Amino acid sequence: MTRERKGAEARSPLVRLSKWMSLVLRHEPAKFGLVLDSAGWARVDDLLAAAGRAGVPLDDASLRRVVAENDKRRFALSDDGARIRASQGHSVAVALGLEPVEPPAVLFHGTATRFLDSIRREGLIPGRRRHVHLSADEAAAAAVGARHGRPAVLRVDAARMHADGHRFYLSANGVWLTEAAGAAYLAFPGDDAT
């Protein structure tokens, strides 16, 4: 992505609203006076009120546009449209109600090359999130890695992890989640196994 395009996206009102909604619904609801239920849901009216208190120009129509037009489907509305939650990526404790499922044999993780040495030592850990995020396709993982610097894509032996008892979950937006992935399950760029 060119620097100009990144700059244009960063200035887009919907992108700014999406980033604010991610902050509130994934990481700091209490800071904005918002209460999430145990499954991560908040009332849309409460989110709109929190936006008003914070001086964020979020109204019902723009909220629904963010949900509908976000290419990563970061947010979900309840069937009745009265509640909203982030699809995954929380650092606050929520139970998304996802059931463990059998993953594809191989999944991918996008990162920046500067993190490869620590991943070789520690494997993939969630950091401040609750899960490690994995992609079903290499291109999506590369795009994630590019957001953090020079991209590197790791191959994850999800079949072996699953056979060894690791749980995998598929979020509403198609992101695969697991608690961690040890380095023994990873193939790094340039490894013979890739």
C-alpha cells in the first residue's frame, strides 16, 4: 500500500470511527463509561452516548456504515440491531461464545520481520489480546504483517496443534483464534518446510 493511500485511509471519517470503536469495544470500555456484558456486547445507544461524551461524531447511521463497510468485519450487530460487539481481538475479558472447531491443516500468521527472533524463542503469544490471530490464507496474513513493518508470513501446523489438544476457534469475521502457538508448530520464511 502506498504512503499516500495509507494517509488517505487514516483520514477517512469511517476509518477513524472504526478505530475509536475498536478501542472502546475491544480494549477500554470503562474509560468511556461503557459496560460490556460477559459476551462482549454493548447497547448501541450506550455506545452512541459514550461517543457523544468523548466528542466523537458517531451517530446511528455512521455506526451502521462502519459495521457494514468494514472490510475486516470487525464488528457485529445483534439480530435486533440493538447491541454491538467487536468480533475478536479483545484485551478485556469476554466470552464470545465460540465453540472449538477443527482448523484447516495449515494456517498463517502475519507479522513484521523484526519480531521473528522473539517468535523463534517464545512462539506466538497473544500479547495484550486474549488469542493469537491466524489467517486461512497467506495473502491475508501478509497484509496483516505489512501493517507492522516489513512483512513476514509464518506457516502454522494447525493440524498437529489440534491433534496435540490445542483448541481453535473461528470468529464471526473469519479470523482463526488460538491461545498460543509454540515455535515447534511454526515454519518461518526461508525454512525448508515452507
